[in-house]
Amino acid sequence: MVARVEQVDLPRAEWLIASGKSRAARRVLDLTPESVGIMEKRCMAAGAEGFLFNGRRRGTPLSDIENGHKRVLEASGRAFVIYDLRHTFATRFAEATGGDVVALAAILGHANLRTVMRYVHVSREHRRAQMSRLVEAEKNRVKSGSNGTAENAKTEQISANEAVPVNHRIQ
């Protein structure tokens, strides 16, 4: 909540998170095009002190968002805690990228992959889609006659025209 104008690089679509609980929490976030638009408006609205999110008292950063959050809940008829948005982002990111948890850890500001995995809640539909991809990959593997391992791809020359797999075990 103490983010400042000088921490946002709009042309590069980056936001420096300069402070946090850990070294991993201090990072540079890549902004989506929609986020760039929002940050551009925040930068233009910032006062002389440069805070992106101004507090009630002039020249102070925002320190409490609970009242604003309560108003949003009342107006929308929804019930959620703000931290739920991190879970939603983590899940959507994991599903969209095929589960790149290392990149997700860097984006969320976590050093421990176990912590990251607490945020990801893969949907049943996504699990089904991934199983379908596996089934298709297996069909293609069987059609091509390959069982997909480097060890089993080794061949032994029997004659000048014939190669036989060294190992026939199923992996």
C-alpha cells in the first residue's frame, strides 16, 4: 500500500515491489495491458507525495482497505476476502501455462514452491483436459511404436539393414 509512482515503469509495463516480508517478496512484476491502464490512471492521480494509493490524511499512503472492501461486498452481493484474488490468479496462471510453478513463485513473491502450491486450486475441467491430452499422447506414442524413453531408444545393430531395440520393458 506504500507503492509510489517512481516504482512503476509504464513503457516497460513493470512495477517494482520494493518491500515485503522476504527477499522473494521484493520483485519486479510484469503488468498486463489492463494493469498498465490502471497504473497509468493511479500515477496521474497521485499527489505530490507520489503514493499510488493515498490515505485519508493528505500526504500519507493508504493504510486500511477494509472499509472499501466492505462497500464493494455490499454493492456486489458477493462474499470474498481480498486474498482470494491471489488464489484465483495463481490457479488461472497455472492452468494457462501448464503449471509453471517456478515462474508463479517469482510472480507471487514466494521462495518456497510448497507455499505456491497452496494457492493453486486446479479445476476438475482442467484435470480432465490434461488427462485427455495424456490419452492422446499415449495413442500417438503407441501408433509410432515408441515408448518414449531415451534408454529404450538405444538400438543394437544386428545387421547392416536392421536395428532392434535393446530393452523392451514398459515404462
